[in-house]
Amino acid sequence: MIPHVLSIAGSDPSGGAGIQADLKTFSALRCYGMAAITALTAQNTQGVSGVHVPPAEFVAAQISAIFADVRVDGVKIGMLASGDIVRAVARELATHKPKIIILDPVLVATSGDSLGAPDVVEAMQEYLFPLATLITPNLPEALRLAGAAEGTPVEALGATLLGQGARAVLIKGGHAESAEAIDDLFWADKRMRFAAARVPTKNTHGTGCTLSSAICCHMALGLTLADAVAASKTYLTGAIFASDGLLVGTGHGPVHHFHALWT
């Protein structure tokens, strides 16, 4: 049976991040993708120039409509622009109880532009951390969520986020300056590291959206958490390696979601 996966996230008209990246990832990994839009952004590969946020009740209505009619095997959550939307999403998910919820706490775009109101962090911690199967912050997002200073060891960040109620945490190391891109997975009393060669490219727009969506797909396809993270990192690394062939925009271009399918 083909898994049905739902993205609850913002829209990126340039196609590199947000629900556009999520739907491409779902399709590339042979899942049926759906989307509830939490925000409209005006952005391209150079940055974000505007954000339009719909009423929280309309976001909830989109999610409710999907669950009323369609089997949902996994949910990926991306950009949530306000605390009200966080709470609305949490209420719907607590009601419908999907088995897999991957929360990518999108707080800052690749360009450096802020994508969330000040109350989003606290609302995520209170309402979504307990529901999520996994949260996938990058290093700057992990520091902000943990209220920690730059330079805090990743082990301490993982412990803090677990202590805040997260069931599992994947801290992505793409922002580090090591020769390898290393992601650290923490859950229960366990830790695993996932390393891949760092690709010399500026095309990193939507990497976080893509990775979290891939994990959701792989878990919906039946992989364990650790195996899903490993498979997803392999998929993303391939998409980054192939990204230079797309030639999209003049800033941080997108990854090549269909690198294994387009020949």
C-alpha cells in the first residue's frame, strides 16, 4: 500500500523549500503527498521578502478536511508562523493521532530571514514536542530552542531538548564547519551519529525541509527511526551532489529531489 503523507508547512514559490520541497520529496520516495498550507511567503533563492499568515482556524480546517477523508500514515510539520497556528495544529493532531509526526522547527530560512513570531518557540515546546515522533532542528535552531549559548556541546543540546519533552531529537550539523556533515540523533538513553561528505555547493535551499520529509516517508514505509534517518541522509546527500545540474536562481539554489529518477 502506498503511504499517504501530509505536510503542514509554508509555501515557497521558488520551489526549493516548504511544501514544494516536501511534495517533491514525497513523490521521489514513492509516497502520496498532501499539504496544509500554514503561510504564504514571497521568496526566491536570494531571500524572503514577505510572509502572509492565514488565520489559525483555517489552517486547522485544512488539516481536519484531510483526516475526515484520507488515511494519513505520516505527518511532517514545517514552518509555523505564530503561536496560534502551533496550538491549532497541535489540537488537530492530538485529535486525529497520526502514528508518525516529524517536526522540523523552521525558525530561520537558509538566507537568514526569520520565519517565526517570538511566541512560536514556547508554543512548540509546550504543545508539539510531546506529540512529535522526532524533532529535527539544525544547530542554530537547537541553540534557540534550548536557550543555550553558541558553542554549547551537541550532547548538552540533545539532553536539554529531550528534557523539554521531545521524544527524539536529530540535531543537524550542516551549519558546522567540519569536513563532514554530521547529524546527531538522541532518543531515550541512546545516541547515533550520521556522517556524510560535505558537498562544495551553495545549493542548500530547503535541505532541512527535504530531510525531515524524507524521514517521514521512510518511517511511513516501515523503517525504524534510526534506519529512516540513515536512508534519508543518503537521499539528501545525493540530492545535494546533483543540485548544480538544476541552475535555479542566483542565490542558494534548491537540491535535486529527483536525482535518482531523472536521467
